[in-house]
Amino acid sequence: MKVKKILLASLITLSFSTFANEADAAKKLAQEVPIADVHRHVQKWVSPELLKQQMEKNNVRWSGAVGAPFGPFDTAPYSRLLKNKYIPTAGQVELSDIFGVHGAAGLTDINLRTYQELLESADKLFLSGQIKGFGELILNNKQSNPNVSFRRKVKIDSAPIDAMFTIADKNKGFVQIHSEDDADSIEELKSLSNKYKNTALILSHCLFTSNVELIRSLMANSSNIYCEMSARSRSHFPNPDSEKAKLWIVYSEDSVKPEWINLIEEFPNRFMVGTDTYNPRINFEKNIEEIRGGLLSNLKPSTIELVAYKNAVRVMRLE
Ligand SMILES: [Zn+2]
């Protein structure tokens, strides 16, 4: 009896210490693993040199995958300096221009010259390596943008967006879309993912949804749907304790919602990370701390690597 008890006690101690070791190993890996930041807007206040410095300091190996819609607009100087560590895309600046001139209605009008020029040049841009995909295409942000005049909700599977998928499909590119989780928007996203099964559809900010069941069913039904987790951390919100922010926030520098960890572990090949520094108030370093300390450190070591960079490398064909 006594021997049994001792045996049991030592077994418990052993499994506990294995667990503690694994948790320590995950924490360490989360701090050291390279990151692919797939939602990095380069803006007027971040020069190519500054971006390079920030990336090196924070072990961010790749950056971009969205546009520079508030200037500098042209991201070629970033590609020139960072070579294939900058992930160039098209579409965001064009959509932004169209929205500025024609309002939301323009976003679904494939005949507009801005769309025509983009669609005519896109194949060439893919071929020459000047772009890797389209994005960020902001098509439904009616709740999620703090600036009222920037909000819109339009049909997502409209002619111009469908045409971008056709081109991305042909060139093994990706499409990154910012939408919220309205039922009609979800149906439109599903329709595009079904029509273009070989093209990665990356959901910016994982739809800003708090409904993990929705993401679970989208991912279970479509093998080409991915989530990137930018703007889902505490520091992104000026008022993180508001009811809306509490729903949207998934992780902070030292915590994460367990239902999201379960979801990510269920689909470890479908999640990526990003910082979304869309205005100067967003602290890049703080976002990286939150990604490492809150989100990544609570995953299994193999999942940490996938979410931190391996999924992006595979899907965006980075090198
Ligand atoms: Zn963005």
C-alpha cells in the first residue's frame, strides 16, 4: 500500500514536472521564434530603414501582406531594401482611392478605370515578383473602424473581387480580406473560397468575431480559409475595457482566451500573426510582445512555429 502511494506520488510529480518543462519550453520558443508579420502597413512614419531596424530588433523575418493606403502608397522602396523579406501586395491603395472618389458603391464597379488598370497589370506584377497577393481588401468594416467616414459594407463576391481571385488563382497568390462576421458577408466569403479552392483566402483580424464556432465551421468546410490575428490584442484598443473591445480582444501580453487556443490547436495550419500598425498610436513592439507572450507562448511548440511563420511561409511562398 505504502509503495503504491509513493509510486503514485512520484508519477504525479513526474508528469507535473514534464508539464512544467513543456510550458517552459513553449515560453522560451515563443520569445525566440522568428515571426512573419502578415498585417504590417508601412506608413509615412515608418521608413524602409526604420522597418528594417524594427524587424531585426524583434526577430520579425517577413513583413507586409497588406498595403500602404495612407501613404507612402508605393511600397517598392521597402521591397528594394528588404528584398523578399517584404511581402508586397496590390489592391488596398486602389480600393482606398475608389472609396475616396466614388464611395462604397464604387467598390463593386469593375468598370472603374482604377480597377481596370489594376486587373490589367496584376498578372505582370505577380510574374515579376512585385506582388505576392491582393490585400488588404476592406469590404465590411462597418463596426470595426474607429473612423466613421472610413466605414463601408459591400458585397464581397462582386465582379472586381472575383476577378482578383481569378488572377491570384492563376499566379498561386493569396487574397487578404477585412470583413466582419455578418451572415451575408460570411456567405459571400464562402462562395469565393468554394469557387477558388486553391487560392488562400486570409481573413484579416479573423473577422473581428468572438464566435469561435463560426471560425471552426468555416475552417472545417473550406481548406483554403486562413485567419490572421492582428488587432486582436489588448494594446490595440484605446479603451480595452469597453464591452466591444472585450469581445474582440483575444490576447494580451500575458493572457489569451482559452477557446481561441483550442481552436488554433484544432487548425494549427490555418493561423498567422500580424501587428496592423494602421496609425502611429499602435505600438509595434508592444504588439510583438503580446503575440509572443500571450498568444504564441500558450500553444504547443509545433503550433508556435506554424502560427509564428511556417504557415505564412507555405501559403505566401516566402523565402
Ligand atoms: Zn489593416
